[in-house]
Amino acid sequence: MNAQSTSANSSSTFLFFEMFLAIARTFLRFLVPCIAAFTYNTCQSSSDINKIPNTPFSTEIVVRTPENFRSDTDVTAFAKMCAKHQVTVISLLVKQDEDGQIPSGKVYFQSKIAQIAPGYEHFDVLKSMIKIAHQLGIQVRAWVPQFHDQSAVLTHPEWQMMAFNEGKITPYTGSSNKEIFANPLDPRVQQYELDILNEIAANYAVDGITLDWLRFDNYNMDLSDSTRQIFQSQTGISPLTIDFTHDGPERTKWNNFRTDGIANYVDRVRVSLPASLPIGVFILPPEFEEVAQDAGKFNISVNFLAPMCYFRDWDFPIDWVWKSCMATTADKAADKAILPTMDTGLTDDQYHQILSHIREDYPQVSMISWFHHGQWTENMLERISLIRKW
């Protein structure tokens, strides 16, 4: 109200003004914590969520860039399709995650730090997506894989992750023997990845950043000289004497050393990026201890955890999704949001089972993240739009 209207001596006006301020204060006390907590467009407490279990899930679409976008026209058509089918968030791959036709580590935005992917030198996918998606009321998160980074290793061979096999230390090249990974514990590698994250945050109006490939693949890595020396100086144990194939006190110390290293890196990411920028992590199910990705050690530094509950990938029964993948993640998440990540190729019956258990057992979950490796189609989005209401 302006000064002229508040200068009246009317008691009724004064009472109205006091009532207005009381309502405003109540509203702000409710709104501000919700914004700070970034609870995926739902400013409800867990008790509120428990009262409305039939509210449709919000939808995040996880999109690989090379399979979907080659021009601004592709981006515009995709964003409009997402708006039509009530997608809330587009999680866009901005740094290549796999080794293939495009090497891991190449980026899909105008970076001055990392190498730009071929064909994208003059097409900034991230800039284009943010512009059109924001116009349509859709959030855009940057999906940024970290240590699966062939481009960085080819430029700096000394950064490559090393593994111990059959008594020999050799470069780790993945299950296909054709992939290249950087050492997650190397300070130079960490700084390089941090620089890329800061570049994104400084130059693009992203609504969040989701980290990926924030891990090892097994117990027998990283065996680089620098990593071995640090571990031995801290524990008095040479990693080369550890039996990585069997559980034991020495392997436990080794894995704790590695999980601490990953957690410290996530802490560095949080401190380095703007405090208002939400951060999440795509995680393997916590039961996979060999990858040294203990979310319980870094949950304080993130806004959400996105467990990849791909039960078919590991030949697990369907109830593993809610009994193990979700359960172990909930134990690690503490008070942080959980964003279950599902693939798009299941049957209706499988989705009914999974979503009904998530609703009943994990009422704090308000959004499902949907991943498809190839090109997204309108039929897929239409189906997800229906499934989210189950």
C-alpha cells in the first residue's frame, strides 16, 4: 500500500493492513524454504505429500544429445513435444558420456576448456534448449558426466585410470576394452572437471546440474602411482598387496579411501558452484560398493540423488527396484530428494508394480526421471504422460 492510503486514521483500514502483513509473512515463511530446498516444483512437506498419494508424478526426461539434436529446429520441435506431454524437466547431455562415434568428454556447448564435439562447433545445444524450454515453462538441467572422459586423457595421458589385473598395472579400458576413463582421485583431473562445471554455471541459465560417472568400476582401480603413494602414506599398506577379489580389512580400508575421495570431490563441486544452483548425482544402486560411490558421504553437498534402477540390466527381479535400489538409496539420502531413474522399455504391468510401490513405500518421491538411450519419440512421451498418473 502507498503512504497516502495508510495515513488514514480508520481503525478498519489499520486492521486490514495488519491482517495483510500477517498473511504475507505466513506466505513467505512457507515459500522461501521451499525454493531453497528445490523440491522439484512441489513446496509440500513430507506430511503433505503423504496426504495426496494420487498426485501425478512430475516428469524429467534424460536426453542424449547426438541421437536427438543436430539443429535448432530439432531442439524446438522436441521442447514443444515435451510441453505438450507435461514434461517438467529436460536433463540434457552436455558432455559426451560414452566412447563411440563421439569420444567421451567432448561437449555440446561453446566451451573454451573442453573440446567441442564434431558437428557442434557452431550449434550450441545447451543455449538453444534453455531458450525454447524456458519459454515453454520447462526447466533445463545440464547432465554432465565426469570421469568417463577420453578427450581429457588423450590430451593428458598421465590422467588415465589404472587397474591391477593378473599382477600387472594397466590402463583401464572398460568392459568393452575400448573405453577410456580419467582417474577420479587425481587433483588435476578434478580441477579440469570443476572448471567445466563452473563454465556452464557462469554462462548458461541452467536450472541445475546433474553429475554422472562419478565413480570407479571395481575395487582394483585406481592404481596410478600418485594414488598408490597417497594411500600407502595414510595407511602403511601398499595397494598392490591387497586381494581385490575378496572382502577383508585391507580392501575395506582401500574402498573407504576411495569413497572419501569421491565425496571430497562432490564437496568441492558444491563449494565451487553458486549456492543457489541445485546439484544432483546419477548414482548406481548403493549395494554396488565396488564402485566406491557412497552417497551417504556426500548427501550433504547435493540436492537430490537419482538412483539408476535398471533391474533388467543386472538380471534382477522386478521387486529389487523398491526393495533394494530405492531402499538403499533412501538410507543414503537422509533428507535429500530421491529421483528414481527408469528406462522406457518396460511393460505396463511392470510400470504398475514399480510406481505403485514407490507411491506407497516412498511418498516423498514426487518426480520420476525417464531415460532413453536413443531418439525420443512422441509416442514415448505420450505413454509416460499416462504412466505418471498411475
